[in-house]
Amino acid sequence: MPSANYRALLRTPGAAAFFLPASLGRVGIAMTGLGIVWLVHSRTGTFAAAGLVTGAFAVTEALVAPQLARLVDRFGQTRVLPPSLLAHAVAVAVLLSLTATDAPDPLLALGGALVGASVPQLGAMSAARWAGLLRTGRSAELPTAFALESLGNAVGYLVGPASVSALAAAGHPVAGTVLAASLTVTGGLLLAAQRGSAPPPAVTGSLHVRADRLLLRGDVLVLMGLNLALGVFFGAMQVSVTAFVVEHGAPDAGGPVFAVSNCGGLLAGWLYGLRRWRTAPPVQLLTATSALTLGTLLLFEVGSPLGLGLVVILTGVTIPPLLVLLSVLTESTVHRAVLTQTFSWLGSASAAGSAAATALSGWAIDSLGPHGGFTVTTTAAAAMTLQSLAGLRVLRTPKGRSNRTEPTRN
């Protein structure tokens, strides 16, 4: 079976020129939420206020992101991205001013909401560019491209939070927020400057597409459900692992467990993207979610932090291929007129699932101990398996219709 080559993919004209700036911007985006926590806590002295502001940031980002992506699909990346970056810079400046003047918590929450509402969807835009670049004649390389996207995102969430935490620990919480905004805006502006690789607006002139009809389809709803369940898995796993190591008298073990799991996931994602897979993506998806479900069942058998770490690594290696497959299936089944918007909605669904799981698993742990949290984790994985089974029929591009089809003329 031939191996795909990341280096050759990045040598495609225009590829590195948009992927690298998007990756830089994603480091800034990954820093933003935690940066707000440190910033607000340093001024107010309470995590309650920091949680309120960060919660407002997360909620507005999840709600507004698909609307910004809809504008991108309608008018194009190069027209929407610069003003959204300006709005993000202004919103961050407003939040910094509010914290510097010791504004009351409701105003701080409003500032956080403005920052969240203006976060540019660089990941969705980069994925849409890969789809446009490889759509004609090179669609077999899309899994490799989305694996590269997954790696870039994972690296961003490893480097970003660590950097902002280091700055905060050194007594520079404001610098962390400023650096996050600077990386986001710089990466976004460099991405916007790459006009040649930007997908053309899907709806222009006399071309009209009913976006609501294109989004309210069975395949899109299945993808939304999968991402929602994946978010529940992430949120419940984080809380449950933390509760387990605390119960076993090793609170410091949580960080290394997640770090090793993330590194294993990076390796798995890199290896997955190297190969050209002949098995249909829906079948691969069912295999990956089934393996994840079986792995989560082992959580109920572990009796030590070491055993837990081994199981977390085992489940963690299934996640990067899962993320790649979800992107591949999105590109192959969703109309290109709403592709960026769909990527954003899927991200919002995952974020909503993670937020809900944090509260649900916390209640389950208080009632039943860490195994209560593991029950939420396993239930989420099983839900993904069931949806993947349904996806064997739904997540197939019907003959004669794909996202490559042009919008219909009225």
C-alpha cells in the first residue's frame, strides 16, 4: 500500500503558505481561554470570576463561530477574515482595559463574551482550503491533509496552554493574553494574504443555496451527533481521570497521564496520515469508535494510576484517526457552499458536549466515585459506535451528488 508523504503535501503550491499561518494562529487561539482565566484571576483574586468570564467566552465562541463561518462561505475568507481579526483585537483590548480598571464581574463577563464572539475560525478555514486544493484529482490525499490539520491542532493545544501558564506563573498574566491575541491576529492576517488558495465564495450573484436545507440533512446530523458525543468523551475523561488519581493519593499523576496520552495520540495521528487506506471511511469510523468503546470498558478494571495511564494511552491513540475520519466524511458529504460553516458547527457541538460532560461527570463522581465518571465516558463512546453504525448507510456520498456539485441556479 503506497505511503502518503507529508513533505510532498506541503510542497503543493500554496499549501505551506496557508497551513503554517493557520497553525500559528491556532496556537494563539489555544492560549486564549486559559489566558483569560489567569488574567481575570490575577486581578480579582477569585476563580469564580475567572470561571464566569471564561464561560462567557466559551459560550459566545460556540454560538457565534458558525455564523462567522457562514459569512465566510457567503463572501469568502479574504473578505471576512480581516474585519473579524480587527474585531478580535479590539475585543481583547476592551477586556484588558476592564481588568485594569477593576470593572465589576458582569462587565468582565461581557468583555469575555466579546472576545469569544470574535475568535476567527482558522481551523475551519484551513480545512476548507485543503478541500479546495485537493478536491480535483487528488482527493485520495485528503486524509493525509486532515491528519496534518489534526497534528497542527494538537501541537497548538500542547504549546499554547503551556506557554500562557508559564507566563502567568512568572507573574505576567497580561503578557499571556497579549501574546495569544498577537499570534491569532498575525496568523490570521498571513492566512488572509494567501488569496490564491482561498476557496471562492460559494454563493455569488445569481447563485443561491438554501444553507438551512443543506445543513439539516441526515449526514450532517449524524456528524453533529458524533462530534457532540466526542466532546462528552473528552469532558468526562478529563474530570474522571483527575478524580481517580486524587482518590488514589497521587494528584500529581494527572498531568503526566494526559501528557503521555497526548504524545501517543500525536504519534498515532502521524502514522495514520502516512498511509492510503482502501477501507471506506464509514467502515474505518465504526472500527475506531468500537475500539474506543472497548478501551473505555477497561477503565472499570484499573486499580492504580499506572494502570489508568495505560488505558488512557490506549483510548487516546484512537482519537486522532477519529478526528481525521470526521473531517474526511464532512468534506465528502457536505455541500461546498456550507463546508466552512459545517466544520464550525461540528467544533461547536464538540465544545457543547465537553461543557455538558464536565457538569454531568462531576455529579456522577460525587454520587458514585470515579467509576461514575467513567460511566459517562463509556456511554459517550458507545453512542459514537451506534452513530457510526448508522453512518454506514448515511455517511456515503450519493451517486451524482457531492460537495463538488455547484450550487443550483434560480
